[in-house]
Amino acid sequence: MTGETSIEYVDSVGSTNAELSARLRSARPPHERAWLVANRQDAGRGRLGREWHDGAGNFMGSTVVVIRPDDPMPQTLALVAGIAVHEAVSASLAGSEGHDRLGLFLKWPNDVLLGGAKLAGILLEKFDDTVIVGIGVNLAQAPDLPDRATVALADHGVTVLRDRFAENLAATFAKNLAAWRNLGLNHIIAAWTARGPAIGIPVRVALSDAETLHGYHAGLNPDGALRIRLEDGTVRAIYAGEVALLGGELGD
């Protein structure tokens, strides 16, 4: 079921994904284009079970997408969400001094980087024919993570009102969701690639079976998988793994 875009703001919640999951099992499940945004969440989660505790002033929100029979593969909604976040952040940066030199890029499968540090993350969770899309964006402050650099827009002197950002993100997500459905996955892959790292930069990929690959970013497969060109020239498609961008310029 679809509906008009709506945003519900709550003071505190365990996690917006978990709350929407519970609501999906209720007598009145949330409709598509409904957003839940929290001032604080005390049980936020990231990929691979990581905790993701965001502070006041940041964007912490989730929405639902009802999968239709002719939709592209549900996991490619991570690409849709990444493009939407990139567009919303770009709008927030526009007009700030030196914003074009900060380096805003998408990193497969679900991160947004600013100056090489993590600015935003995306978490997809599927329940029957519905996907919950959870998004966290560091507007005011960045969490201290042991395994990666993080950044907030405020660290670059950019002040963003959370509610205004939520409205912009809901709009960019709705636009890109429509493109995903109506223009197809090839359109989304092209839009993602234009906002992703430069082809040919060195990367490291830690796979779930403890194997680690070293190679070069080679774009995305037609199904949204990451392509890595290995040292011997062969290209491997990656469907799950932790990607690190190594040195060089991230963009063209």
C-alpha cells in the first residue's frame, strides 16, 4: 500500500528500524512513504550487528518500501537510499565555503563518505514483502568508531536543521524510488556510479569467509554487485563484504 509522504517524529526509540518492524506486525502497518524519525535512539544498529548510537541533532530515521512483483531486486534499494542521501547532503552543503572540495562519495554497499570519513550509513531489513530502509546521517556529531574514521557536517562548519533535512531526504528518496521502479536498475546504477569512487582506485574487500581481496574498483554489475579487478586482471563480482578504499582520489 502506498500513500503520501509523511514524517512522524518521536523523542526516543530503541531503533527506528525495530519500531517499524513491530508496527508492520500490527493491525495498522505503516504505509509506503511513511517515515519514522527519532531525536535519539538507544539501540541503533548497523551492518554486521554493529551498534550505532547517534546523538541529538543527527538524522536517525527509517521508512518502508512495499515490494511489487515487477520491482528490481530488493537489495538494490541500498543504492537508491545512497543516491537519496547523497542528494540531500549535497543540498545541505550547497553554498558552504569550499564544499566542492570536501569530497562527498558513495561507498558500496551502504555508506556515504565525506572527506574519506563515514558521514552516513544505510541498513536494509526485509520482512515478507516489505523492506525497511534505515538511514543515519551525522549532521551535528559523529560517533567514535574503533574501526573507521567518522565525520559530521558540523565538523565542516555546516549547520543543518534535522527536520528540514528529513523533509529533503524523504523527497529525494521518493524521487529515486520512482526512478528505480519506472526507469529500471540500469538508471540507478548509472546514478550511483556518478556519485561513487573513481574507477581504478585501489580497494580491499574483507569477505564473510575471512578471505581478503585486494584489487581495483571496477564499477557495479548490472545487478548492483561491486566489481573488483584483481591483480591478475580478472574481474570478480562482490555481493557481500566490507570494502575499504585505499589511497588516491575517491572521485574523478
